[in-house]
Amino acid sequence: MSDAVRVTAMFAEAEACAGAIVALRAAGLQAARVFTPFASEEVAQALGARRSPVRLWVLLGGLAGCAGGFALTIGLSALYPHRTAGMPIVSIPPFVIIAFELTILGAALSGVVGFLVHGRFGRDAPVPGYRVEFSDDRFGVVVDCAAAEVTRVAEVVRAAGATEVSHEAG
Amino acid sequence: MATPELGYADVNRLVLKTLSPPGRRYWLGVACLAAIVGAGFTAWMYQVRVGLGVTGLRQPVMWAFYITNFVFWVGIAHSGTLISAILFLFRTRWRTAVYRAAETMTVFAVMTAGLFPLIHLGRSWFFYWLLPYPNQRGLQPDFRSPLVWDAFAVGTYFTVSWTFLLMGLIPDVAAARDQATGWRRKFYGVMSLGWRGTDEQWRHFSMTYLLLAGLATPLVISVHSVVSWDFAMSQLPGWHSTIFAPYFVAGAIFSGCAMVLTLLIPMRRMLGLEEALTAWHFDNLAKVILGMSLVVSYAYISEAFMAWYSASPLEIETFQQRYWGPYGWLYWVMVVCNCVIPLLLFSPTIRHRLRALFVISIFINVGMWVERFVIIAGSLATNTIPSQWGVYRPSPVEVTITAAGFAWFLMWFVLFTRFLPIVSMTEVKEGIRWQRQAHRAGEEAAP
């Protein structure tokens, strides 16, 4: 039988939650997961989170959209030459408008794909430690630890301001 | 202040209450709107069967009600992106409670706008000729034409607006899922894509949302600029003007913010959202409207000045016709609605009276629709050849389809309000946290 235990601590405020993450780290423990009802800068800073790679998806999507826009307009105008209003067949200034729109389109759609890929979305599967209170008004810190450490974890998170601490077999 | 007494849990309670099953009066209202949409669809089918001759479109006015509706609805869409994206980048706090409604309005306004070029085509089934595809005639859509730019711009705007709205909905729909039962739980479960609010999910969400806001900002300005170039790129006096892009963008924000007021004031009462949508939000929206009204007024004066300063007889005659010609009375209606009545918003007392704001917003909606009509049909009616001049009068088919456009927009908006969260719970909670932090900082700074 495994002695792994999952401790879940609830907090009423983001600051207390962030404080618990820092205190856990100082005590040599690690928060496995944090749940928040809204985006919290304090929690993100306490976790020392890296910047999301979605940025790269947006950049590449935008570049692809831009290249696609110019390829579409220049390529098709050259393939099907049809002179209007005395303008050159390949008229770059008006083509910039279409390339710009496709840059935005490519970047936005690519960013959303990146978000779905990195956030591992798509399945409504349970996440260990999740409680419905975390989409309401509570902040949660989940710590995976050995059974012998449960008391110490509980002490650290209570000292940081946890309103409720519970544990279950992990 | 925004929402002084609300706690985080109160926000969920308030907003999720709006998702309770609606009553008979609600469905009766939806049925009435659907009936008007049905009448418009019937009128459109009649036009398809008989031809564009059933409209009032005659030489020289071949763009009138339908294109007016297109420009008006694209303009309405703009304030949604202003409030949701541009004010997000500036971290404007009053936007949190109103942006979802404005963003929803954007999506349905673009949906409505997109219908009108199709209806105006006459042979609507050939809409795909705008798309670049190889064909036997060896012809491609002309990428140098503003109409093709428009197809790309509005198509991109439609896609990005939907994406932005759906992205922002994910955490709120997850909160709705956690409280819902039955089919709604399944529906919200699918829509929330498995969101649980973990630190990893928020990390990617925040970055994606920020970048989408950054992308939507230049996009929204480009879209109405492109729409304005549909006119400004032509040689027609009254249309051919370099100020059209900023003029149209300012008008779009102006009319869109007014439409937000028109929708939010009754919605707030019907859905019991008085605690979330306070006088503070409406006061700020009214200030934006007032600012935009001054910009639009400046544009009207600038246009007149440039016509006089150009010393071009064609320009001068066009503007004289605009002020004193067959549509002159509409021009002065527009000036009163867009330039004079909004000046009342200088008064803080009026900005805090919701009924007064509602009435003013209706005047602005009317004024902005009339502005589009005066620019489009008015300029065409008095073109460069006086012997061709003519007055356009809308036919019952056009009036019915225009009314159906309003009903179509309202129907989708009303349906949205009872099935998806119309106020962003996560962002209102962030607003509460800001307030608490500011309150604490104030207490600490106090002697």
C-alpha cells in the first residue's frame, strides 16, 4: 500500500495562497498544483512561473499568415494577370492590407491552438485535488507528500492562513 | 466605486442566477423577435425570386439601405472590441463588468453586418466570387479592390471576435458547470474544455488573452478603416476623403458604446444585475460616448471646411446638397442626435440617471444610422452629373429586412443572456481584489 498523501489547503485570499506557496518552498516542500478562481499575479510570482510558450505560436502563426497573404495576392495576380485602373499587376500597397488581415488571423488562430495544446484542454476529465469552491471564491494549494509529512504540511499552510486543510490518499 | 460590497462568492451567485431557466415572458419576447426575423427572411426570399427591382435602388443610388445597415452594424461591433481589448490593455477597471456584454454585442453585430452585403448582392448565391479560387474564366478577385479588402477584413474580424469571446468564456463556463445540473452541466462541461483553474491553465490563458487583445486592437481599427475605404477610394464627391478612416472609426466607437448602453440598461434590470453593473460603470461609458461625440462633431466640421477650402465646385455642391438638398432634414437630425444631445452628458447628474442615459443612447443610435445613410445614399443621389440626380426612397422590402436585421441581432443577444454568463465572473473578482488592495493601501497610508 502506497503512503503517498495529497493535502489540499483552501485560502480566502490570493495573498495568503501565495504566502503558503512561498512558505512551503522554504520548508523544503513543493506545491504540486494551485487552483485560483481568477488569474492572480501574486500566485504566479510565488510559483516563479515561466512565460507561456503561446507567444511563439502567435509569432509563427502571424509570420505564416503574413507570408500566406503576400503569396496569395502576388501569386494569384501573377498567375491571372488582369490590369485594372492602370495599376501594376503586382501592387504591393493594396496587398499589404490583405497580408495584414491574414497576419492577425494566423496569429490569433495559432495562439488559440497553442493555448489548447499547452493547457492540455479538450477533455472534461477530473484533476486531482480540484473542488468546486475553486471556481467560486477559494484558492487551493495541493501538496503531494508522504504520510509522515502531512502534519508538517498542514502546519505550514495553516500558518500561512489556510481556512481549511484536508488530505486523502494520493 | 465598482462593486463595493460584493465578495467573490457573491459574484458567482449574481451571475449564475441569470442562467436559471427563463419564464414565459422571455420566450414570448424571443418568439416576437423570431417572427420579425421570419418576416425579413420572407421579404428577402421575395427579393431573390423577383429581383432587386423590388427595392428602391435605382440609378444613381445603387447603394442605400442595405449598405447603410452593413456599415452601421460593423460600427456597432467596434465598441465591443474597444471595451474588451483596448481597455484591457490599458487595465481600465470599469470595463470588467461590462466587457462581456459588449463583446457579445460585437459578435452578433458582425453576424448581422455580414448578412447585408449578401442580401445586397441580389444573386446572393454568387457570394463566393469574392473568394480567390481558380476558375474557368481565368479571372481572380481583384486584390486592389476595397470590396475584396472588406471581405478579408470583416471575415478576419468575425473569426477573431468569436475566438476572443469564446476564450474569455472558458473560466466562467467552468464555474457555471460546477453549479449546473442536467443538460446544462453537460453543455457547460463541453464548452469549458476541462478548465479547472490550475496555475498552468491560467499561465497559458493569461498570455493568450493578452496576445489576442494585442492583436484585436490594430484589427478593429483596420476593419472600420477598410470599410471607410469602400467609399473613400472612389472618386465620388462626399466619399473621396482622407479623413474617412479616423472619422469612421470614431463614429463606430461612438455608436457602439451607445448600443452598449441601450442593451445594458434594460438587461441590468431584467437579469437583476444591479449590484454588478453600477452607476460607476455607466458614468464611465457615458464619458467615452461624450468624448467620441466631440470627435465626430469635429469630423463633421472638418468635412465641411475641406469642401469649402478645396474650392472644388463638385465638393461644394455636394455639401450644399447634403445640408439643404432632399436629404437635408436627415443631416440636421444627425447633427442634433450625434452632436447636440450628447452634450447633455457633460452633466454628472445626467450621467448617473439611467433612464436619461437610455434615451440619449437611443438618439445616438438613430443619429448614427442616419449618418451612414446620409453619407452613402446622399452622396450618390447628387453625383457629378446633375442630369442624373435622383432621390432614393426605400421599398417595404428594404424596410422589412432592415427591421429584421435589428430583430436578428437582438434575438441572439437575448438568447445569449440566459444561457451563457453575460458578466465575466473572473474579471469582476479581479476588480474586487484590486479594490481590496487599494482599500488596504489607503488604510496603511492613513496617519
